[in-house]
Amino acid sequence: MFITQQSEIVSLMPTARWDRPSQLFGYLEEEERVALEPLLGTALYEHLCNEYERLKGIYVDITAMSVKPTKQAEENPGTPHADVTERLDQIQAGMFKPTYDKLPKEYMPVPDADMNAIRLLRICQQIEWYKMLSHKAGLLTVSFNEGGGMNMISADGYEPADDKRMERVVKDAYMSAGRAVDSLLLFLEADAKGTRQFTELWQQADAYYLHKDLLFQTARILNEYLDIKGERLAYVSLVRDIRFCQNTYLKPRVGGSLLKSVVAYANGADGTAAQDAADISDSSSDSSSSSSSDDEGTGYRANEAYDELLSLLRTALAFYVESRRTELSPVRDKLARRDSMTDAQQAMAEACEFIGENLDALGEAAVGTPIYVQVRAREEQAREAADNARSTKERRCKAAMEQSGKKLFTGFPATHRTPERK
């Protein structure tokens, strides 16, 4: 449980006057299981439960911590660490007083690992509380009494909230929960690119931000081709559709080896997994080395053909994924899906045409793919047709000479031929 004290509830909702948090444990536990654990993964969730008890034993109240942003966040306010935690001024910034007698009663520095854990736990508390409030607000306004049935809850000094205010509370709680979920994914994504304190455990969750086997490895890349409003949770919900479309529509047309090579190149080109760019086959790297150069600090070889093909395949994949989305209105849903599928097929045709025209630049990774087989078959047919035409011409010329019994001199026009020798 990430919420066990009244001070934690008040920090999330200052107007709350719930003196017995244990009465809410059932609702909070449900939200942890349904909404929070799938995002964190079981391994990271259990680790944070242990961290919560440990930190609470050291600092007593983690809401009283004035969690300072990292140095990177101070320099760049746009980073995820800049505004994910509520900063309180109850104690000296970044310091705490030990609660046990063995240490001197003076402010001690807070370790960076504890800071990050507290920051992450605070985001989890926001998700847990606001999700519970948006789902259970109606249940919290009534009570069951023995013999009295269902009754309205009221308190001295407070007026019962009307329907309009109740609706506003539910809406605000729902929006706050959504923002907290996005903050959680942003925080863990930043951690995976930086200190990697929680990455090893988070990699086991479905919501892990990096999918190296897809053309859209992250939400940021997907948002460039498909409008998801930058929401990480929307990307998580589309990962299965992305993988389905990539394996169903792209792989049979492009070929498994070439698609795998393009995905590996994308990991290096986007800087999300540069170390995985080495997975590209050695033969593919050798074939592109003559026309490519190493980019500093990226670990991959820049290749114009791969850059263009990556853009074309991502465009086609985005339209295929768009054709499977169901958020549209029922009236527009059928037409929008049909238009998206038409655009996807057109983009896929352009990608296939580009592959056929740049087989040599794509290297050995394109050898054996369906497009390679088709292009080479057409080239072989063209060569056979040319050879047949040449043979036919030679055969006809030979037959004409045999019929006339003389060798024609074709070096001059017909009017200037030399006299025949007797």
C-alpha cells in the first residue's frame, strides 16, 4: 500500500478530512491492482512497496520531503523531473532530520536514490488516489446502516455537495489521474535513459517505453506519424496493434530479413538503442560501408537508402494502425478506417517500389526477399528476351547470307557497295 497516513491524503487533497485511512484500504488496493501494477510491472511494484516501508521508517512522512529537481531539470524545465513532485517548504530543501537518537539532531543530506524513490512513490500516490476518487466518489457519498439501509453522509459544519459539484470532482479527479499516469511513464522513461535505477525491474512490465522490435520504438516516434497527443499511455495501448500490423502487413511484403535490418537501423538512428544497431548483419554493414559513414557517438552507419525506407515504412505502418483505432464516432468510423487503409496501401506500394529501385544500396539484407525475387526475375526475363532477340537476328542474317550465297558488306550505304567479284 502506498497510502497509509492521513498526511498523505491531505497532501493529495487538502480539503480531505479522513481521519481513518484504513477504511479506504479496500478501494486503494483495488486501484493498485487494476491501474498501477500493470504500469509498473509486478517486480517494480513489489520493490516500491518495500521501499515505501523503508523510507517511511527513515523519514516518517515522505510528503514532508521537499524533493528538489535534478540538476538537469533545473537547467531545462521541460524535463520530466521538473514538475512531477509537489514541493513543500516544511523543512530545509533536500535535507531531513533523523528520528532516532543514535544520529545527531541536525539536518542530513538525502541520498539521490532515496530522492528518486520518494519522487516515484509520490507519483504512484497521485495515480492511486485520483483513480479511486474518480471511480468511487458516488460510493463515498452514501452509507449502509444496520436496519437503516442506504443513507446520505453529512458532517457538521459542511453542506452536502450538489450534483454539479460532484460531477466536477469526478471529472477533475479523472483528469488528474491521467496526468499522473503520464508523469509516471515520463519519469520511468527518463530514468531508463539516465540513472537506470528502476529500469531493470520496469523492463518486465508491458508499459516499458522502449520496444526495440518495432518500427515505433517509443511514444515520441509514434507521435510524429500518428497523433496520440504525446500521451505515453496511448502508445502503450497501441503496442499490440503496431506489432500486429507490422507482422501482418509489412513483413510479408518487405521480407523478414530486410524488415529486421531496418528495425535495427532505426534503433541506432533514433538514438534509443544504438548498441543494438550492431545486430544488423555483417554483410549488410559491409555492403553499405562504401556509401555511408559512421556518425559520432551513435554507433550506427548513416545510410540514405535506409533513412528513406524507414520513413516510408513508418508512414505505411501508421496508416495501418490508424485503420484499427476505434476512438472515432460510429458515423465516421467506417469511412475513416477505409480512407486510412487506402492511404496505407498507397504508402506500402511506394515503399515496395523504392525497395525495388534500391536493392544494391540496401545490401545483402534485401537478398531473398519477395521484392528482390520479383525484381531479379524481371531482370532475368529481360535478359532472356534480349538474348532471344539477338539470336533471332543473327539466325535470320545467317539464313539470308546462305540463301544469297554471298557476304554482304554493310560498312557503306547500299548505293556505294563494291562490285561483285567473279
